[in-house]
Amino acid sequence: MARVTVEDSLAMAKNRFALVVLTVQRTKQLLKGSKPLTNRTENREIVTALREIAEGKVRFAHPEYLRRPDINERYVKSILESAGSEKES
């Protein structure tokens, strides 16, 4: 992938808005000193973030995006329930 495009990254995100949020979060991490997950280091941080998303190396850590068999559903439900009870308080 010589040039990273939004379409490449969009294939890995749920929608455009999720892509924007994820890109901003990862870019901020890179600006604060996180190590890039790609080999190309001569790019600006935002390009590196988009490249990492396009390669599938960066994802949301949210139950909706983590539908994998190795995740304990009871743990996810307990987190969601505790978050719901905090909102009611």
C-alpha cells in the first residue's frame, strides 16, 4: 500500500464517524510518544494512524467491535451493567 486512503481504513472501521474518532485517538497517542505499529516511521502521525487502522493493527476496545470467541460475555455484560447503573445514579 503505497498511499493510505480513507477507503482503506474505512473497511476496518464500522462507519466514517467511528473512523474519525479512532484516528483522532490513535493520532493523539502517537503524538504523546506511543510507538508506531507499522514499519514506516517517516510519515506524519495522522498518516501513521490511518495506516495502522487500514492494516487492522488498531481497533476500538468496545464490546460491539470485539465479537470474538475468546472474550468472556459475562465480563462484557458486567461492565455494561455497571456503566448503566452509574448513569442512573
